[in-house]
Amino acid sequence: MSDPNADDGSATGQQAGATAEAGSAPTTGADDTTASTPSETEHYLIGEPDPVALHLPEKLHIGEGDSDAEITEKLRRQGVRIGKGMIAPAVFWPALIIIVAVAALAIALPTSTGDVISAMQGWVVADLGWYYMLVVGLFVVFAIVVGFSKYGRIRLGKDGDRPEFNVFSWFAMLFAAGMGIGLVFYGVAEPLTYATTGAKPGWPDNEIDDAKLGMAQTFVHWGLHPWALYAVLGMALAYAIHRRGRPLSIRWALEPLLGRFVKGWAGDVIDVIAICGTVFGIATSLGLGVQQISAGLKHIGVVGEYDNMFLVILIVIITFLATASVVSGVGAGIKWLSNINLTMAGILLVTVLVLGPTLFLFQNFVESIGVYLANVFDMTFDIGAYTGDEGAEWNSSWTLFYWGWWISWAPFVGVFIARISRGRTVREFIAGVLLVPSIVGFFWFSVMGGTGIHRQIFGTGDLVDPDEGVVAERVLFDVLGDLPLGAVMSVIAIIVVAIFFITSSDSGSLVVDMLASGGHPNPPLWSRVLWALMEGALAIGLLIAGGLGALQAGSLLTALPFSIILVLVCVSTLKAFGKEAQRTAAIERAARFRQVGEYLADDFDEYLGDKVDERIDYRITRTRGIGDRMKSRSGGTRELRKSGRDKGTSTPAD
């Protein structure tokens, strides 16, 4: 039998690799996806050999029609350790203990917890801020280069697979899951803050210039950079899940790099970190959401002054609604809510565009893109080295918070968009994930933020509180209230935030549950409900411990370990795509050679048989080698001697 590590680039080699990877089921019940050879114990970070074949045998792929028992058996045969209750104990319990402990401490000891979180945040900002800025910039470069490279032709699925969702539904789910509450919460507040009270240290001390740069900075925070994070992980997972047939779990994105180690403690640690990061990221969004819903309800007169208890009650109510959506699954619940929410958000956007300063908003959109393109590289890597403590504090509140928030969301969004992207090519995936949501986000902030800036600079100028500055959760409703149909639009905005809240918790709970169940696509209902409740509990704990500051710090801290995982994912993806490209190129060459050979064999006489010139043919047939010449000369001499004897004459030889 051929070496399973051999990569001869042929169809036969691919079949041999798949056969070796399938192996025979061991009697111990361990996974049967790889053959037991001494080389498999070598560490993949050191080098070859690499026993991971490109594609698993079809019998191990999880099909849509498989029962839960069949799926569980296939997961076990792939090395996933499933315990009672259809969970992965080595992942489920550590993640749950960590989250419960943090939530309990934050609720029981809010002051002490807030102090610890603030101290840890200060350390990250002071000593590791440069790392966050550098690594996020590199993720953007990586995603763009891979999308434009030869790897862009690789299909995230089987060769015959086509996209599962239509383009509109795909974009709707991408957008609602990837940004959600933050777009509404910061839509007016962020650009307006930069233009008035919170300009970045080092910018010109001019309101107009600060407004322009503020729009560009907002584009950096909400454009290519976060979506590149999602694309990096989503692409690796989609390849592992749909192309290779692995379960839906973060660890399998690192299999080309770590090999069989992903089936042990290393894979468990990766998934635990992913779960904790996801829950903290979603809790941050939920905390922002309830603050804005409360401000909206106050603006339209439903409630008066509110406190943390009111926010807690809102979290409980909306978490209950999100739990109801979780049990319906991605096809019914998330898709339905995402389409509705995208439609309502579109109505809100168009209404503000039409009823607001329309011409200025279009001008603002175009000009802001130009300022963004002119400054994107500087803003990507501007860590504030020359602005001291003031620059560090600004980065902590804005750019570093966003990078931490997006990294902590990457497991959730990456798994989700990988699941809904089967059948798309790498190039189509990268283009869709990077460009479309970014452009829509640019337009959203140009309209919502531009309306606020126009009112503040060229209008009444009453959006900035003398004491508190720009109040993020309130300023949206102040802007909407000044427009025609302001009360109606305020209600729509509250509904949009609430549905974003539900879709975030819905999608996040389902993803976390799948990770905690070893990648099972239909995890148990009880654990889905549990994780939805944990997200709400953690949001409550962080709000009590320090409000918005604690929410921001929580995202930044949990993002640190997962950022390292994302770097390894990039290396692993390049390794997997390199093998895929080599194998594909070799198979294509073999197919071309075979086609040319068959073509020549069938039509040789027609194209080459009668094309030889007769004179050349004559010369070829009369041409003799040296042996033939010597034989001819020898024969000629004998004939001469015989003739001489017959005539009674002698020959020179005599």
C-alpha cells in the first residue's frame, strides 16, 4: 500500500490519501479518519510529513438527512469526544464554569470586579495596543491577497455544490449577524463625537477637518477591518466543514497546522477560548442594546428616568424572546428575523436620507470615501506613539475597543457565515464578506452620522450635552425627533435594535452550543437555552460592574488569546490551500495529457499520417546505419572476388 503521506498530485494519489485517512475502524472506538503510522505522532508545526488528506471519505461527511444518532457516530469516528447529553464535556464544562464565575463575581462584587477589569484593560492598552493594531491590519492584507490569488478558485464545498442561500438572504444574514446593534448604537454618535468633543489627538483643531477625518475613522472601525477578521476565520471553517467534511468547530480550521493535536487538549482549549470570546462579545452587544432601547423608550415617553434594574429587566425580557428564536434554528428563525430586520433598517435609512439634508448626505458619502482612501493606512497603524497618555486613552475607548470587540465576535460570526456559505468560491466569499457589508456600512454612517453632523455644525447645534458631551444611546433619537415622522422613526429604531438584539443572541447561542457539542449541527435544546441565558447573565453582570466601560474592557481582554488563534488560522489556511492548489493543478495536467493522447491516437492518420513528403520518405527508407554499410561493403567484396575467379583474375585481397 502506498504511503498515506505521499502527495503525488494525481487522482490515484488523492484516492490513496483518502483511503489511508479513512483506514479501518479500530476496535477501541477511536476515530478512523487517519491511518496509524509512526509519522503521525510528529508535530505539524515542525514540518512534514503531513498525514492529513485533503478530503475525508464520503461515509464520514455529515449529511442533511442524517439522524442525530448517525451524526453523533460520525463525530466520534472523526475523533470528537461526545458525552452524555450530546455535549463535549472537555469543552462544555470549562467554558460554562468560566462564564458563570465571571458573571457571578460581577453581580456579587461589582466594585471589585470593575476595578480588576479596569486594571487589566489598562495593561493591555499600555503594553499590547501596538499588537492589536498590527495584527488587525495584517488580517486585512491576508484576506485581500488570498481573494485575488490562485486560491480564489477553490470552492468551499464539493465541486458540484452551489450556494445554499440566495444573495439577498446571504447578505441579510451576514449583515445582521456581523454588526447588528452597534450600527444603530453608534450610527450618529461616533462621527458626531469625533467632529465635536472627541477628536483623535493629533488631528487639526478644526471642526470641519475633524468631521471629515471622523467619518474616515468611522469607516476604518466598521469597514474592511472587522469584516476581514470574520472572513479569515469564516473562510478557513467553510473549507474545513464543506470541502473536507469536518464538523462545525473552530479547532478544525487549525487541523492542517496542528494535525491530530486538534482532537486532544489543544483543540479543547481552542474551542473553550472561542466560546468565552463569543459570549463576552455578544454580552457587550446586548449591554449596548438595552441602553439604547431604554433611551428610546424614554424619548417617546414610555418610561421616565431608568436605572440598572430597568436595564436588567429589559435584558431578561429580550433574552427570553431570543431563546424562543434559538429553538427554531437557522433556517426558520435567524433567516426570517434577518430579512425583516434588514428591511426595517433599510426603511429607517431611506427615510432619514429623504427627510434629512439629502444633498449634503450624498456629498458627505462621496467625500468621506475619498478621505478614507487617503488615510486608511495611517489610521490602520496609528497607535498614538506621539500623543502620550491622551492618545492611549482615546485608542482604548475607540479603536482598541473595536478591535477587541470584533475579534471576540469572530468565532461567532466566523462559524455562522461559514455555515451559510457552502458552495461559494473563496474569491466570491471574500468579495461578498469584505465589500458588500463594508459599502453598506459606509453609506449607513454617512447618512446617520452625516445628519447629526449637519444639524450640529450647520443647524441648531443642540446635540452635544454641555456636561456629558455626545450621549451615544440618546443622540440617535434626538436626531430622529427633529425630522418629520420623528416619533414613528424612533419606534422603528427601537424595534430594529430589539431585533438586532434577538438575532445576535439567537445566532450566538446556536453557534456556542454547536462548539460545546463538538460541532454537532443540531445541538440539544436544553443547552441552547442555557447559553442564551448565560449571555444575558454576563451582560447583566458587566453592566452592574461598570456599565459601558466594563463591557468594552471585557471584549478587549477576551480577544487577546483568540487573536493568537486567528494568526495560526492564517498559517493553517495557507498550508491547506497550498496542498489543494497543488493537487488540483496536478489533476488538471493529467487530464490535459490524457485528452491530448486520446486525440492523437484517434486522429493520427488524419493529421500526421499522409503529411510526409515522398522524397523525404524515399531518403528515409534508403538511409542505412553503420552496421548496414559494413554489411553492404562486405557483401560487395565477396561478389568482386567471385567475379574475379570466374574471369581468372586476381583481386587486391589475393
